[in-house]
Amino acid sequence: MVDISLGPAGGPGGNIKDATDQTFMADVVEASKDAPVLVDFWAPWCGPCKSLTPVLEKVVNDQQGKVKLVKVNIDENPGIAGQLGVRSIPAVFAFDKGRPVDAFQGALPESQLREFISKILGGTDQGQQIKEAIEKADELLQAGDAAQAAQIYGAVAQAEPENIAAIAGLARCYLANGDTEQAAQILDMAGPDKQSDPAIKGVRTAIDLMADAPPADELDELIDKVTADRGNHELRFELAEALMARGRNKEAVDHLLKILATDLDWEDGKAKAKLLELFEAAGPKDPATIEGRRRLSSLMFA
């Protein structure tokens, strides 16, 4: 089961306040349902933070309550920053209606900060916000943060119950935790007329593959066999299938491409067809799909 909670709630505050990992849900997520909230991730040792924060506070105060500012010291509270993929500071995330809708890094000048806030307050319609939220959730899922991604996908699905990207993304979050049953139930939310959508079909393919996952000892045995007999394409193909079933997509891609590098039409295109099935199961944004398609194109058009 995917845990999509962010932690215990804290108390409400004014236009500018400090927050912790424990109070983030109340101070940011819940508070943003009433007014947009900017989250300033900073640290005492960060020089650009010292120049950004006072200007940010001034611009927020000028809005007279239309937007809030919450400051998070990442040295003391690394949890939420890690979940949001913050790799350098200062980093500012804008939350609206309970979800992240925009972000920037670095110390922007006052004019650009005003433009950023203006966009949050009125220049970004709901459709654009949802698009950006999905993109953020996709990034989080690919980075291995299924819990935070699930929260964003779930929020979008609540706002738009028929949003296929949100439904498929939420199902992949459960799949990342090995919960194929719950993932399948999530897909049913899309309705019978949407089951042929590529995003839905891709997750169902992944679920079907996981049903055939071999035990760890059998997989290890297959790896040993391929290591001992590297030219055996049948063994290598069997290993690729086993790796796919266990979600080890990058390794599976490597083995299938080794077959194709030797014989592009091996077994009447059997390896190529399996590679395309892997791309469907992993989804178009998975790094294994992106890299695999690039390497396959290189082989085909060399």
C-alpha cells in the first residue's frame, strides 16, 4: 500500500511563517486550499538565500494576504525537500489547491518574483496547473518517490476524476510498491471506454508481466547461466523476460539489445517485439524506455 501522507498537521499562521517537515501538511498543503503558498527552501550557510528571502518577504507582504510564504530550513528539515527533489537552494515551490503548481531555483530579482506571484495568482488556469502537477508527479515517480507522486496524482484525480494521466500514474505508484491488485483497481476508475488508452494499457501490461515474476533464486540461476554462455540468445531472452517481470527494466533492455546487436531480426523479430512490450509496460517517460528507444534506433539506422 502506498502511503501518501506527508506527516502530522501543524497550526495555522500569518502571511509569513517557518515550517517543519511535521507541520508541512497544515502550513502548506492545507493552507494552500485557501490561498496560494510559496515555500522557500533555504539554509543558514546559503549566500543566495540571504539575498532572496528578504525580497521574497517584501513581495509577499505587498500582496496583503493574497499569497502566503512558508520558509523551510533544509538542514533541520530535509524530508519534504528531498521528496520534492530539491537539489540546490534557494528553491521556491508554489502550492495552490493542495498541490505544487510551479517552482524556481536561485535568487530572482524583485521584478521576476512579482511576475512569478502574478502568474500563480491569476495567470495560470486550472488546466495548466493540472498539467504542471502531473509533470511534477511524473518526475517524482521516476526519481523513486512513489509516496509523494501518489499524493499529487490523487489530488488531480479528485479534481478531474477522468484524468487518464493521473489514474495511470497513481496505479504505477502502487505498482512500484508491488501492489498489483490495488493498481488494477485504480485502473478501473478510468471506465470501460478508456481502457484502450495507451497509458492504461501500459500499466496493465506491467501488471501482467509482474504476475510471471520468478523467485529470486531462479533469477540468480538464470543470470549465472547467461554469464557462462553469453552467446546463447534463448537463455538471454529468458533472462530479459524474468528481469522485466521483476521490474528491472534497464537490465532487461540491455540484454534484449545485446541480442538485437547480433541479429536485429532474431527469431522473426522476437527480441524486438519483447523490447517494444517493455517500452509499453514501463511507460514513455521511464528512463529505460527513453534510453532503450535511442539505442534501438541507433541499431536500426546504423
